[in-house]
Amino acid sequence: MRMFSTDTARRGGVALMAAIGGWMLHACGGSTEQIDPFVPQQIIVLGDDSSGLASDGKRYGVNGLDSSAVFDCRLLPIWTQQLAGAYGMVTDRCTTGTSVTPTVTTRAVAGAKAADLDVQIDAQLVTPPTSKDLFTVMIGLHDIIEVYETFAGDKTCDSDPTVNTPMELELRARGHHVAEQVNRLIDAGARIIVSTVPDLGLSPYGRTRDAASPGQAALLTCLTATYNARVRVDIVQDGRYWGLVLADDVVSALTKVPSAYGLSNVTDAACTTAVPDCTTATLATGASASTHLWADDRRLGPVAHTQLAAQAIRRASNNPF
């Protein structure tokens, strides 16, 4: 496991409490309005399997089948597909049924972690971006799981932001690294939508571990919050350049009042086949694309993706890009 320097984690720590009150206004758009609506000329998807399609168009979640029971990448679109669709764009990994030239480039890679974001950005910055290039960034799921499963020594987390346990320092360093990479894009002149990571303590992954050893769900919730906070606070606090999608808040809301979103199960995985090969024909008994919050033990299902997409579209439309 690659370990980030704890010195790196501490940098920017002095600004944490000062910045925490202001990030929501700037990153989420605040009360500032655009003079002209933002319309991207292209979208570049960065991160991991939470936002990117596989090379064959399959999503790392529940895949849709057409009336002939054949996979169709246009069905049950993930949040980045829906964001692109709001601008009439076609993703490079789902061109089915269209002759339109794709204007969405997928650089997100399944299993990617914070340290991998550099390579994705390097590949895209070969061509300098413009203020009409919209990047999406969602990464950290695999960092949190890696630290949780493999960290040696003190495996504790404290919700107090002034407390620094070894696991927290590691995840703060990784979150800071992601923020630095987003700042690279800002410096290059791009516009960015950044999503937090869903609360893994609420996932089937977290619930299973908590059932075997009480307290593990709370630990995963704390680790997720620690990572997300560092990403949010260390990005340049200016809504002219980036907007924030709160996947952790979305999952919390869907878990608390599932019926308001048409969900009937927020604790179990819908898929019985490993992603990305899970389809609507391989779901658990009683499950459908609209009943379950989670696709597998750690990845979100279609209902959650639609909620993420709604936030992303609002951010892109309302932030003063």
C-alpha cells in the first residue's frame, strides 16, 4: 500500500477550521448567479468506477437490458452520463444508437485511487483545457477501503477534526493529494465538478463488517468523513471554477427516508453477479433497478446515480462558471 506522508496531511491543517464555514457557499455556488448559462464544449470524466464506464460501456452497477434482453449502455445511465445528456453530449464509451461524435472522454479507471489521478490528468492536459472544458472528479472509495483493510497499527478514527489518529492522517494526506490535483485543473483554466465519496459505513460492505465486529460501520463512516473533508477544504475555495456534489449527503438522505425516493431496501446489495456484469436479470429476489440503494456491497445503484446527476447538473448550471 502506498503511504502518503503525514507531513503532507498536516499541511493546510491550520486553515481547516477557518475554511470549513466558507466552502459550502463557494463550492456549491452560493448566491452568485451566472450572467450567461454555462455550456461545456466537452466533458472529461476522471476518477474510479464510481463515475466511469468500462470500455464496453458497462457500468459498475446495475446494467440495463432492452426488450430483447440485450445489454444497452444507454439504459440506467450513471451520473456522469446523465450530466452529459443534459448538454446533449454522447460519451466515448456509449455511442449506441447515435452517429454523433462523442464529446465526453472517459479517463476514470476501475479501482483507481488518489495517487492514480495524476496520470489521468497528465493524459488530458497534453492539450491545454479551456474554461468550456468540464471535468468531473470522483475518487477515494478504494483509498478508504484500502486504508481500512490494510493499515497496520492504531485502527481508530475520531470525529473531532483536531484529533489526528494514524489512519486519519493517511486519509487526510490522500484527500489533500486529490485537492492538489483539482487545483492543477483550476490553474490550467478548466471547470470542475467534484463529488465526495458515499458514506461506506452505510454500505452493505460496512454493515457486514459491523455485524461481525460492532463499531466497524462507525469507523468507516468516520474514515469517509475524514477523507471527504480534506478534499473539500483543500481545493481553492472559488465557485467560479468548481462545484461540489455531496454523495455522502445523498446516501444519508436516501437511507433516512428511502420511501421518499421510491426505495424499499437501503441495506443490501441488489446484484448477485459481480460488477460490471450485473444486469437487471441478475438481481436478488425482489430487487429491481429502482428498489435498492446499493448495486453491490460498495457501489451505488441507479436511484442514487440519478440523485447525484441532479446535483451535478444544478452545480454546472448555477455555479458562475
